[in-house]
Amino acid sequence: MPSSSLSKPASPRERLHQRRISLEGFKREDGLWDIEGHLTDVKDYDFGHVTKLHPAGEPVHDMWMRITVDDSMTILDAEAVMDARPYQGECERITPEYKNLIGLKIAPGFTNAVRKVLGGTRGCAHLTEMVSALATVAFQTMANEMNDQAETVQPSHLNRCHALRTEGSVVRQFYPKWFKKA
């Protein structure tokens, strides 16, 4: 994060760790939607893990996930892979479990449903964390198509944050049909 965006400059410091998460949404030719995520964790120093030495700059985690959703936000396919993981031979054994996302609908209660299916030892903490972010990107990717339905169905992003509460000024101005007096 650029320090110029924060209220004061950062103190002198040395970076030790970097996590990058990249999320992308795609509309497929067949009308479905692919949402992909990529997570890496990299140390800026040689990191002696119990299983091996990770040289500085070599990913400790390098993980990918793709979910395919339809217009109703139902997950039709899911895949997870690990190119780098700390416990080779063990971590990657959990990736087939991410097929259990198939059939879940990205809607209120989705995160709890994901935790029920893949939380704790039923999944990988890093991949499961990425699923919630993929859901948000699905909404962002499909926003234009969802806006076309805003006349008949309350937009799903309303009441998901402070600015978009149905009693607020943003909803009153931009979504007057869905505005509710407090």
C-alpha cells in the first residue's frame, strides 16, 4: 500500500513477508462465468520450515482456484491446485474437497455454508479464505447483468456494507425503489 495514501509515512522498516492475492472474473462463451484466484506467500529471507529451506523469494504457498457459476450465482464447478505448499505430499491431498462447493449458491449465508463444508480440517485455511474473496469478485464480475434485473429483484449488494444500507443516502439516490426510511 503506498504510504502516501495513509495519514502519515511509515517508520523505517524491513519487509519480511508478502502475500499476494489476485482475483479475476471472466464471462465464458457458453454464458457461464469463471472466477479465478491466485494466492502466493513469499518470505524476503531464507525461511527454514520444518520440511525444507525456502530460499528468499521462493513461494511458500502458491495456490490457484477457479469456480464456475451460472447467472443464478450457483457454483457449477470448482477446482483448486497447489504449485507450492509447505507440506508436500499432504497439503495437496485436500484440493479435491473443493469440488464440494458445487451446488452452493453465492448469496447471504454463503460464507457460513463454505465453513460448514470446508472449514477447519475439512479444507485448507488459505484456499477456504480465498473462496469468500472469489464470491465477492463474482458479484463484481456479474454486476452489469445484475443491474439489468434491479427493477424486479433487489440488488444483492444492498445491505452488504455501510454505504449500501437500504436506509442510507446512496440507496435513496441510486436505488430509490429499494430505499427504506429508518
